[in-house]
Amino acid sequence: MIKKYKIYFYLFVFALLITNVSFVSAEERVNMTYLYKGTMNDYKTYIEKTKDSVNVILPNLFNISSTGTVDLTYVIDKQFVDDMHKKGIKVIPYISNHWDRELARKALLNYEVYIKELVKIVSDYNLDGVNIDIENLIVEDKDNFVRFTKHLRESLSSGKTLSVAIAANPSDSKIGWVGSYDYKELDKYVDTFIVMTYDQSYYGSKPGPVAGYHFVENSIKTILKYSTPDKVILGVPFYGRYWNIDEKVGGSAIINASVKNVANAFHAKKYYDEYNRTPYLKFNVNKIQATYNVSGKKFTAGSYLMYYENDKSLKEKLILVEKYNLKGSASWALSQEDTSIWNNYKNWLNARYYNDTNGSWAEEYIKKVTVSGYLNGSDIYSFKPDNYMTREEFATVIYRIQGYSDIIVNGIYKDVKENRWSYNYINTLYSYGIMQGNRNYFYPKKYITREEVAATIYRVLKGNETAYQSKFNDVTSDMWSSKYIEFCVSTSILQGYPDGSFRPKDNITRAEIAALIAKIKGI
């Protein structure tokens, strides 16, 4: 009837006769992690703590000598490699110049000798490939870097993986360190790009997040201009940085595993940067406390800002893997994390975002609206699909699906104060004529009803005047909501019940809203 609304949604609330399906992928995504410090025995201990979440390790084995040849960090333990293989874990050591540009250039110029040695070691110890993590080159080194990568690819036997770690490049810059990567040429030879989406803020920079959400997402968008999602790995940090704002220079690193102790020691106040989707602490250190040691560095007296990663911020980043259908994730570096992250990391990486939606009729819808950012969980770990949705929660969802970037504030509602979390969303929707209250009250905590949902969707989709024709036994043409219900029914957005009722006053669950939004947005 109304062709422009190609929306096919059959919401049978009475029975919800949708097959219970668990949307668990048959093939788990790749989860790599770097191993930087420690012995082989230490590495085994670190890996045990991951709860079988990791399937590729990138140990620090290959350095570059002063003559441009292979310098082994450790004597390789073949038994360690065999043990990892028995666990189903691939061992792909990384080449590092540890930020030394001239050392890297020696390897690039001496590439034939270096690669010959490297390939022999990979073969002798049954390693699964090589990760090139050569950093701090510049544009002038670009061609030599491609030549090195090409020759290594041609020299490695089939079945061995070649990956390149690349710097975050949110603006697709062609200068400086990020300019040393010829993405298009490198894509011809590598199996995987590991995008190091961190160090947005660094030692010497102004205070800020190590890996803000938009910095991370835009860096992914850059490499996808030159490669395909199945070759891209999202790199995430297991560390943060802190600044004494009373000093001119700051930004020293702190591992996530140490943050909780610092917060407790200094009674830090915890915050969450909603724009960058990153947690941070504020705390003061007095002269007496200035002996506190973090990673060998003492705090000086002053006022501190500390940015780090927690479950919430890491989950936000891992959702990007599903959003862009990436190959997987990599982390820097194992042993730096708060080990509680492994309780959920594998599930989040594989788009299993909540502990209470597996097998739900709405599981796939919930996943889609989570990835799109339209509807979040009740908390980080649960969605609570059977809970009813409040009016202010629904207002927030509608604000997001409308894609509003502006905030219009008028303060019309007496029960929505300026300090209320939903204040901006509710007032903006009122200004656009999308969602309204009753006189000067919005009733934000009240559960939203089916007829209120119908009215809001009618306004969102700019529905036309439709005379009431449906024959529900509990809806009459003189009801305020009849035209809204008629529109939503005629466009198959909402349906009634087998007993002939619509139940306009009934509340609606979070799972039903997830399905509704997924269908409206065509996701």
C-alpha cells in the first residue's frame, strides 16, 4: 500500500514463533597477541591466563643486529613451539627494530642476507610465519620496505603467514612514519595487516586517550581503502598513559594490570570519556606519597590524569571487528592486561556480546543493533532482553537511529531536569516533533507502550494520514493512537495478536525494540 516503506516486520508478541538459533560462527576469529618481555616459561604462564582466547602468539624473537643480520632475542625452544601447536596456537615471531631507524635501514639494505637467515630459522623450528614490526621509518624508506616484504613473501614456504604491523593512520596521511607504508603495494604480498590503533596520545603529547574510539575506527577505514577486511587485524592496547598536569612533559606508560592499584592507592575518581569511549582517572599525589613506583618510575607530587583501557572501552573497539567484518584482533602486549578481560574477550571478538541472549529469538537483531550503536546492553555484560523499555530509553534509541548530531534544549518538561542523563535526547526529539510527553511531563521512567511506539515510528517515517481500517477488538477509530497503529500495521512494522487484539496499552520489551529497530533500519 505504501511502497516507499519497504519494511517487513512481523512482531508476533503473543507467541514470538521464531526459531531459537545460536548465531555462533563455526570459525572463530583470529586473536593474536604480542609477547614482549619474559622467558619462554613466563610466556606459557601468560598464555594460560587467557582461558583459550588466543590462537596466534607473536613473540619477540627476531631483532636486527648492528650489521643488519638476524639477532635472536632468545635461544628458541622448539618444545615451546610444539606445545603451542598442540594447543592449536600458531607461533609467528615478530621482527623488531625497537624504533631504531638506522638499524631498520641496515636490514632493508641487507635484505637478502637477513631474509635468508630468517627463513631458515622459521623452517628449522617449524614456526608459522613472520610478523614485520619495523617502526619509525619515513617516506624515503617506502620502496625499500616494500622490496623487503616482497622478497620475504617469495622466500617463505607456502603455508607460512606473513603479516605487517602498521601505524594508526586515521587521516590517511602520506608523510612521516605513516608515510613509509605503501599500502597498495604491500597488500600484494602480505596475508595480514595488523593496524596498531594506539598511541593517539604519547609521551610528550597533551593528555588524552591512547586509543580513542574515532581514532581507532578511522584508522581501520584508512587501510580498508587499500585492502580487504579479511586481511585486516584490529590492534588494541593493554596499556594506558598518565600525566602530571603540573609538569610540562608527561605521558609515561602504565599497564592496565597496574591501574587498579594506583586508583586504590590515591583514591582516584573514575570517569568515562563518552566521545573517545575511554576511561580515565583523576587523582592527586602529595609529597609524602611521591615514593609510589609504577614500572620503575616514581610519581612526583601533583595532580594527575591517567587514561587506560577497561572492559567497556575494549568491548567498544572489538565491536568494530564485527562492524567492518575484520579478520580478528591483536593486542599489545600479553601480561600487561587486567586478566579479567579474558572472561569475555573471546565472546566479544566473535560478536557474542551479552551473557543472556544466547538462544534468544532476537539474538541476531540484538547483535545488529549493538554493532550499529542504536541500542546498547543494560550493562556491559547483559542485555536483559525480556525487560521492558522506559520512555527515556526509547527516546535515546530514536535519537540514535535518526542520526541527530545536534542538541536542542528547551527544558519544557518538569520531570526531566538538566542533570538527567536523557535530558538532551528527550528535548531534541520534542523539538523535532518526534516524541512528546503529556503537557509539561514526559514520564521518563515509565515503561513505553505499544501505542506510544506506534506514534513515534509514524513520526520517524513521516507517515501519511491513514483512516483506521484494521479490526482489532481493542482499538477504535476515536482513539488518539488509531491512525498511528493503522500506519504501523499497514506497513507491517507492528502486528496484532492471534486473538484479534492489538493491546495498545501493553509494554514492549528490549528484545522487541531491537527487532523493530533492525527492521526499520534494514540491518
